[in-house]
Amino acid sequence: MIRGASVQVPALIGLRKEAQKLSLTTPTHTSWLHGNHASRFISRGMEFEEVRCYQPGDDVRAIDWRVTARLSQPHTKLFRAERERPILLFIDQRQSMFFGSQRCFKSVCAAEAGSLLSWLAVNNGDQIGGIVFGNTDYYAVRPRPGKANLLRFLHHTALFNNQLTLRNRTHSLHLADYLQKIRRTAHTGSSVFLISDFYDFDQKCEKYIRILARHCSLTAFCVRDPLEEQLPNDGIYYYSDGAQQLCIDARAPQVQNAYQEYMQAPIKILQQLPVSVKMITTEQPVVEQLRKGKI
């Protein structure tokens, strides 16, 4: 349970104990790590498990025609997902994430979520890798099994997190620039987790998401602070990034509506794409949100 505006490596490593308390599957055998895909499902290229009667919604390509002919009833091959499936994490540590009004900053919340998912992957025997990116730079780790690869990734996550300051005036690279990089890293069959506030999500990002979704399982964790979800509506407020100041009359209904519409726009676009969208708030520890099934 991490609080504050920054995070250190020992805190991310300490989340290993919290991850051990979490279940990898729901009662319906749906894995958090595998993007809400069943651990037993119909697919080609996986480990064969059994043959059963065909059910509506089954992939017709998995029909066992020999058994179907012998029993005069359609039967489908059932496969089990292979272990050590590549898990790729995409953790946003840009300047827009350096904000928070509750338990911690969004950047810390993203690092916390990434660490928990990493430990879950290692505990499940999966390969772990990914990209952590800041305003102008990034660090990529190729998916490999084992703790050594995970610790390297956590180290750089904390490093990028601690580079965020209020005095940082560097213009951040666009989200699409980093999505293009992970598109080159993610291999067929990978589970990709995108952890960001998606504030600059646009048509170019949408293009790369659709390309990724053709051969990967995608889950987008949208990190938000309660103050971003709902403006206080009882006065005039001044906001500043340390260089510029903005005055907002939150009493005006049109201002409230325009603000909520602006903040919800990226989420609405994501929800129309072949990606599972989950919300993370800075208000509660990520591990509790996971335990309650919010992720």
C-alpha cells in the first residue's frame, strides 16, 4: 500500500507479499492476467485437453470432424492455455501522471498496479517484460521468466517515477509514439497491459491499439484521481502547473458538463475498441481494488 508523490524500489518489491494474497482466477476460471480470457478455452495452437459437445459460440475451426462423424453430433476440441505466456506491461510515467489529491499520485498508482501485475505473472509462471516510459525516454525489457527480469523492470519503473517533478518543463512525447514501440515488442499471443491516464489518446493511438489487438490480448488500466472525475461545484478555483494559472468557475453547469465530457472522451473511445477497459483510482490501494474485482 504505497502513498505519496513518489515510489522506491523496496516498496515495489514489498508488493510481492500483497500479490500472494490475490487469486489469479475468478470463480469462473477467468484470469486477471490473461485479460479476462478463460484459462480453459477453445483456441488453436494451445495444449490439447479434451473433446466435448459443440456449444453455441464455439469456434467452428475447433470442431473435431472425426468424433462428430462417429457420434453423429458436433464435438469441439478444448485446449488449455500454455504456461509462461508473455506478459507485457506498458507503464506511463509522464508529466500528466504527476498529479493526485488523495492517497497517492497517479504515477505512483500506475507503478503500484504494474508491480502487482508483475508479481502475479511471476507467481503464475509467465514471462514478464514491458516498457516504462517518461516524458522523453523509455526503458524496454523483453519478456523472460524469472525474478531477475522483473526486478530490472521494477528498478527502472521507480527510476522514471522519481524523475517526475513540478519543475519539469520538458514537453512529453505523445502516447502514440510509445504505443508504436510496444507494437514492435509484443509477439503473437502476448497479454498486454496498458497503464496510463490516456489523456492524449487520439486517432493515431486508436490505430495502434487495433493493430495490437489483432494478435494480442489487451487490457487498458485508466488511472484517474477523484478530482479529475468530478470538479468541486461550490466556488471559483485556480489551478496551476507552476508556470501557468487557470481560473475555473465550477459553479457553472456548462463548465461541469464540458469538463466531464472532456475527461470521459478517451475512455469512451477505448471502450469501443477490442480492449478490456478497467478503471484505477488514486483513492484506494490498487491491491484492494484488485481484490474487490474492480480491475
